[in-house]
Amino acid sequence: MRKIVYFFVLFMGFWQLNAQTYCTPAFPEGCDSGDEIDSFEIPSASFSHTSTGCSANAYGDYTSMQINVEAAVTYSYKVTHTQQEKEHVKIWVDFNNDGVFDDAAPELLSSAVQDYDSMTKSIFTIPSTVAPGNYRLRIAVRYNSDPIPCNNVDSFGEAHDYTLVVAAAPSCIAPSQVTAGSVTLTSALISWTASTSAPSLGYDLYYSTSDTVPSSTTTPSQTNISGTSTTISGL
């Protein structure tokens, strides 16, 4: 019996070790031509990793760096490249910690295409069902086509890995899908999808001419907004 138990313990330890062995993506054409992740920033998570350039072998293991987020919260991010167009970006998280990045939701966290100049911008939402803990995040960029988690096709691009630290969902969750419509020279109608934790005193709105994310001490531009839309005037 002792031998059986000992073997079981050894087997479980071996399985857990191998479950955390991740593939190393390869981009045979490299990232020297500007197809790199020169910066990766998530402002509202206070995460900024800039001026990293093109990594050796087009892959950077930055799992010593932590990205702190909360479940059920939506975050905006931006990635910069030297190449001016046609960069495709994807972000995956190994939420079940099996050592594999699934190229589909929920582990495919975001997919975006470079929109202007040297920058790709988009959002992602941490699923509300994710348990607090540490998870491996991979972000990859590939020229003119979508990257895959274990990229091995002949292509230009680069990938970085980080450690995503997920905390429990906050009691007050921001609304999502914020859009602007009915835009005039001096006004715009702002709409959004209601928060899953409806605020008893309504919503606060903040707008600015810069992309600086407001902090908890920033004075809102409008307060106590009922419903899911409002008009900004005096622009």
C-alpha cells in the first residue's frame, strides 16, 4: 500500500509539473522589421511595459511581471509597434491552468487589428466566473494575419508572456460598451450597457481631451446619472 501511495504522489507531482509547461511560440521571420510588441499598457490596471523592442527569437518571458486585475471588470489596453499597419494582436489567458492556451473564449481574451499609426487598441473583460489566483497571460502580434498561441508558421511577429493576478469581483462594477452617438460640433450622446451591480445613486461620467485614466480622487464631469445614456454639451 505504501508503494502504491508513493507512486500516486510521484505521478500527481509529475502531472502538475507538466501541466505548467507552456509551448514557446516561434516567428521565423522575426520582429526586426517593426512587427514587435514595443509596449503593452493597461492603464486602469496600472500596468505599463514599454520600450521593450524586439525580443531575442521574437519571444519574451516576462512572467516575473504581474498584471493585477479584478474579475468581471473591463480593461482597455494598447500595444505599440514600429510597423505602421496590418498588425494583428491577440491575448490569451490559461484560466484552467492546464498549460494550454485555447484559441477561443473564455481563454481568448481579446483580438484586435492595428487601427492607426503604430498602435493597436482594444478592450478585454475578465470573466466573472474566474476564481482569484495567478494565471499565465500571453499576448502576440503577427503581421497581416491573426497569431495563434503556439505560433510556428512562417511569419513576422512577436509574443510576450506575463503573470495575470486576478482578484475577486468588486462590489461596484463599471458599465461596459460605452459608445458615442448623435455627435454635433458641440455635443455627443454617450450610451453604455448597464453595470451588473446597479448603482443606487446613478452613474458618474468623466471625459477629458487626454487619454489619462481618472483615479478615485478625480472629480467627475457629471454625477448621479440615471439610466444608461447622457448628453455631453459644451464641447
